[in-house]
Amino acid sequence: MMDQYLQQPTQLNNLYEPPPVPFTFETIGWEILLGVLILLLLVLAEIWIKSYRRNAYRRAALKQLNLYQQSSWKVQDVLVLLKSSAIHAYGRQRTASLHGLNWLQFLEGSGKNVQLVKLEQDIATAVYQDQSLNPQAGDELMDNARKWIKTHARKP
């Protein structure tokens, strides 16, 4: 009896298929998403522009440091550049009165991997006796000045 059902063809009509669902951006959700994305991009652009403007003094200081390195430079030039950058970043009241060992400690404390205290004697000799640094100390001063300008935190 089972064989009888298997041999007879079934009389099925064609299946009814609904029309395909169109993919369009006609719902309000897409407009809301677009608005949120545009707003997010505007906020991110504003943050980036503020950061870029806020760090203009760093770019100018690094450019000046590179100019010093390409010509003959004095220790005083580098120290003045660091002091003006520090005044810009931390304010005149906090940094203008610092000098000597306190100044170098401040630079080390506010920058990452900056090591200037070990150069204190060489810097003092160069400044007060109007001498130039030996090449190794000069390179260390320039490298540490560059590190400080790039890595110091702003107004903690």
C-alpha cells in the first residue's frame, strides 16, 4: 500500500511567493542614524581642531629647536625655549621663578623620560662661564629638550 502512494504524482499547485522586500532608506531610523553620525563627526572634528591649536606652541618650539641644532647654538637659547614653552603650558606664576636644580627637576617631573639633572653642572658651567657644552652633553641636552617638549603634560 505504501508503494501505491509513492508511485502516484502529487497534485500540488505552484507555491505562492510574496514579492521581495525592498531595501530602502525610507524609515526615520536611517535619518536619525545619519544625524547622529554627522553630529559625532562634527564633535570629533572640533576636538581635533582644539587639540591642534592648543599644541601649536609645541610645534613652534620643536621647529626652533631644529633650527638651533642646524646652526651653532648656546645653552641659553635652549633654556629660554624650554622656559617659554613651560610658561605657555603651566603659566607664568608656576614656572617663571624656577631656576637651577629646581628648574631641571621640574622639567624631569613634568616630562616623560627626561633626564636633565645629571647635566646640571655642565649646564651651569656653560651658562655662567659662557662656554659651550661638550658634544655628548650638548646632544643629551637637545634630546632631552625635544623629549620634554613632546611629552610634557599640560596644566595638571
